[in-house]
Amino acid sequence: MKKLFLLFAVATMTISMYSCRETTEENAEENMEQMGDDIEDGVEDAAEDTEDAVEDAGQEVEDEVENNDDM
């Protein structure tokens, strides 16, 4: 009886570890996809901010050259 209980306990632990591993892999994959999306959004936002800054700087230079600078 003791051996049967021990065998049952080992089988239960093995099944539960296997089930947790699959869930962990799925969660890790979802997290990596989300991080990739977040990075992509961050890069796009930074590119837009850089574009705006370059346009503003270009406008300031143009105003300075034309002596229309308000500063």
C-alpha cells in the first residue's frame, strides 16, 4: 500500500509539473509578444518626436535667416 501511495504521489507531481511548464511557456510567449509591441510603439513615438523636433529646428533656422525670429 505504501508503494502504491508513493507511485501515485510521484505521478501526480509529474503531471502537475508538466502542466505548469506548458502554462509558463504560453505566458512567456505572450509576454514576449507584448514587449515586442511595446518596443515597436516606443520606437514609433520616438521617431515622431524626432521628426517634430527637426521640423521645429528647421523652421527656427529659416526664421533666423529671414530675420523673422521672434526671440
